[in-house]
Amino acid sequence: MLNKYLRLITFLTLALAFCSGVQAQTTFPDKPLHIIVPQPPGGGFDFVGRVLGDKLAPLMKENIIVENKPGVGTVVGTDYVAKLPPDGYTALVGSISNIVMNPWLYKNLPYDPIKDFVPVGLVTSYSYTLIGRKGLPFNDLKGLIKYAQENPGKLTYASGGNGTGQHVLAAALWKGTGVDCVHIPYKGAQAAYTDIIGGRVDLFFDLSPTAKPHIDAGSVVTFATSGATRNPNLPNVPTIIETGVSNIQLESWFGLFLPAKTPAAIVAKWQEAFGQVANQADVKDRFEKAGGKPISPSPAEVKSMVQNDYNRWKQLISAANIKAD
């Protein structure tokens, strides 16, 4: 009799827990949502996070608060989301740097991007553009590499922090072409621009959308873009591959990710709204005008893209012997 009673209590407890979980997922969301940007305001991460937050809020029928949590490149903000309860109320802006590159750059990374996150979707990809301060003694990438080879350690290059795509792509290019340039990490892209425009640092391999306003203003010079094809917003700027200097190419995708154990029904709700946003004409237009390439792969395609880039950049980072710590 006692065993039957205990079994009944256990059954009722599990049933109540299940019903509570179902109810939570049915009413989700019933309070403001958050999108974490693991970089300071003003860069590519921030732009993507704010566009998505603005467009997702009406579809999710809740306010979305976009928060910047920078630190250690992109590690602090990314780890913050990885450690949150997987209730679906906080998403992360993820890109190739914090989801793909960081595991190969940091010895003791506190999160595992493959195991700790589930993708909501990707919305855009950006090439990088290599820019320089005005007054440099060369005007194309071949000239830059020749000068750097003849003057080892004389040129400096900025990044938004150790381990960012800006750092890794530049370091891989220098390694592949046998040149020695001095890395100067900043706390975000905007701080780097202050010094490159002021002539205190020589080069910066930044995301094309944040580089473009400075290029348009004539405050920097351009050398190459990192995509497989020319950036349509910078049609006169050759790709790295076109210059014949290197075969390196990189386009950094951006999207949203949730903690891995978020209930499937909640993930699906995010994915449905995200898919609608990614296909809105005005959203595509905003990313295109900012120098991006709108994309809207399926969740299965996103997982495949992440895994392929994860493996590819493991090899490139290892070959270039790049470390962020």
C-alpha cells in the first residue's frame, strides 16, 4: 500500500512539473526579453543586435532590451549567456568570432560554443575591409606587404580586442605573407577608429559596415576586402584573393543563439519570429546598405555552417599560431 502511495505522489509531482513547464512555454514570453551584445556599442555586433531587437519585439509581443556586455574580446558576454538559466528570455548575438574562433584562441575558454548554444538563426554576413591611416607610404595591398617585409615590426594594426575577427584575420594574413606587424588591441571598434583617424595606428581590418562610413568620409584609405567576391558597396576595392597576395577569405555571419537546454517549444518560437524578420524587405535593405549580405539559412543549415567554419578556422588559427591570451 505504501509503495502504491509513493508511486502516486511521484506521478503527481511529475505531472505537476510537466504541466507547469507546458504552461510556461505556452505563455512565453510574459516579461521583457534580452539580447546580449558581447561587444561595446557602435560595432558590427551592436548593429545586428539592435536591428534584430527592434524588429523581433512586435513579433514576440514583448519588449526586447539590448544590452552590451563587452570584455576579453567577446568572451565575457558570451559566457554570461551560456551560464544563464535556459528559459529563453535571453539571446546572444553570435558571430564567427565568439562561436567559431574563440575555442582555438583561448586555452581555458569558460564555455563550449557547440555544446552550450543552440542557434536561433543567422541574418547577415559581412566581409572585412582592410583600411589604413592617411599618409601611409603605399597605396595597395601588394605595396603594404612589400613595405612590411622590408620594415619588420614598423607597422601597427588595430583590433577590437584580442581574439576578435579583426585580430585573427589580420594575424592570419600577416603570417601567410611572412610579415611582422605589431598588434594593438582596443576595447571595441570605435576606440580603434579614434586612433587610426588620428594617425596613431596604421592599419585596421574591420567589418565592412562599420568601416564604410569612414571610407565614405575619406578619413581612411582602403586596401582590400576579405570576401570571396567584391563587396557591392565597395565595388572598386579588390578582394585579398584578387590582389594575388593570399588565398585567405572570410565573411563573418551574425545571428542569435540561445542557451543549449532551452525548451524546444521556446526555441521554435524564437526561430519562427527570427525567420520572419530575416526575410523582411526593409531588414534586408538595412543590412545591404550597411555593407552586409542578407542570409536566412534554416536551423539545420546554420548548424552545418557553424560546424564547417569551426573546423576550418581551427586549422587556420593553428597554422598561424594565433593566441588571444
